[in-house]
Amino acid sequence: MKKIGKQTIKFDNPPTITECASIVGPKESQGPLAKYFDQTLNDEFWGEKTWEKAESKIIKETVNTVISKSGIPSEKIDCCFAGDLLNQCISSSFGLRELSIPFFGVFGACSTFVESMALSAIAVESFAENALCATSSHFCSAEKQFRFPLELGNQRPPTSQWTVTGSGAAIISKNGTGPFITHITPGKIVDMGIKDANNMGAAMAPAFADSLITHLKDTGRSPSYYDAIISGDLGHIGKELSIDIAKSQGYNIKPNYNDCGVLIFDKTKQDTHSGGSGCACCGTVFSGYLFKQLKEKKIKKLLLIATGALMNSTSSQQGESIPGIAHAISIEM
């Protein structure tokens, strides 16, 4: 493992993504990627009394599913990196408290899944044989914490996005047949002064473009090197902004670029405005859809860049701007 360029890490022995699992809520199960998820739910509560407990159950069952699918006993998983959107990351810590695996709580907002994968890859390259990464989000619990109670019935502006209800999990191993994590480019905080909490795509797009261009410069690659460049949850508005920003810097990403928040919902039929968002947006789309595309070699070279808005409800109420972050991982089959 060594640093190349400004902020990219290249793995000498690329860790392999052994297995993935995903569980999604009812709205996601009506979207265009429904057939790729391991389990779909009929309602947001899943038999629990609160949305927060439901989210904890979702990440717990997703982790149990990925461990079962991998065939690797939990005793042979050396560490777990997980996080979510709720205060103090209670969904992951409560949901995984019975796991008995060394636990690192991670917060990167909606970039958490790729951040967890990157940290898992570093762990595997150094001391671990197997590492687990997971994340979750829930539309109802996120709306309650960050915006307005659902009972209030507030109208959503066209720039708003729909937080994905679900969880994605992956096991990263020292040995395996791929897909392999070859490079990671940790992002740096980028704040362009956006203050609208209902326009996350605009707040995060500059961070995405920064990490993308830094990765390409560090590796000496062009966008065409990758079969697909996928962002985490910029949505329709953030996606178009990212294309424009990259173009202004001399990079044409339009032919092979898409966004998990665009892929997971049908904007017209499902009335999700600017698309999907949340930790589980990237987590479920990768664990469900993209991982299978890699295994089937329909995608052989993937650059996955998850984006996050590093704010909370207090900072928004106090008029603070929204800092963005974007972490990138290069995956090859």
C-alpha cells in the first residue's frame, strides 16, 4: 500500500470484495432496481414500534445476510466499520451490538458506505483477513431528524431528494477472486457556501468533482478508463452540476457517468423529485446492483464516489453552509 499523487492510495495486494447484501424499503422495492436486492420490505416499520428501531433491524439483518452469503464465520471477521445518519450513529451501534466483532463507528454522512469500504480495505491490507462494512438510512427517521415530522405534511421542493430506506453491507477480504479494490482516494471537505438543506445535490457536487479530478490526476487516468463512474447520491440536479463542473476542468464524464440516486428510483412514476439520497442510497445500489454487474463482468472497471453533506439539523437552523465530502474507490474485476 502506498500513496500516489496528492491523496490517492494504491494497494499492492488489492483486497477483494467477497460478498455483498442489501435490504430495502417499500418505495425502493417499486423502483427499477428492485430485482437486485436480497430482501424488500412491505412497510417502513418492519414489525417495530419506531422508525429508528426499524432501521437498526434493517442493518442487523443485512449484516447477518452478508455473513451468511459469504460463508465466512463471524469469528473470522476481524473488524467492522459501520455508520448511519442518526445522532451518534445509533442505527448501526444498536443494530450491531450483538455482533461480537470489533466495531469502528464511522460518520461520513451519505459517503459512509465508501468510507467504510476504504477503511476496510486499508485494514485488510495491513492486519485483517476479513473486514465487514455496512451502513443504513431510513426515510422516516431522516425526515424526522433533519427536516420536518411527517405528520406535518410539508410540501417538498423540486430540489429535494428521497432518503433511501435500506441497508447495504459488504465483506472485504485479503484473498479472493474479485472484484478488487485497487485504489482509494479519500476526499477533502469542500464548502461552496450552499445553505439550502433541501438542495443537497448542489452542496455535494463540488466535493464529488474535486475527488474525481484528483483521482484522475493522481492515477494518470482519463474518465474513459472506467466502464462506469458512479456517484453516491447527488440526484438529478447534482449529477448535472457535476457534469458541468468536470467539463469546466477539461473532463468529459457524461458518456459513462451516473448516480445511485438517479438509478434507484423512477423519478416520473415515483415522484421522488431530484432522486434518492441517504447512506443506504450508495450502499444498496452498490451491494445490490453494481456488485452483480461486476461479478458478471458487465462492468469491469468501476469508480465509485460516495458523497456526503457534513451538516446536522442545528447547523442548518443556525444558518451555516453545508460542507461536502466525497470518497472514491476504484474497483476492477
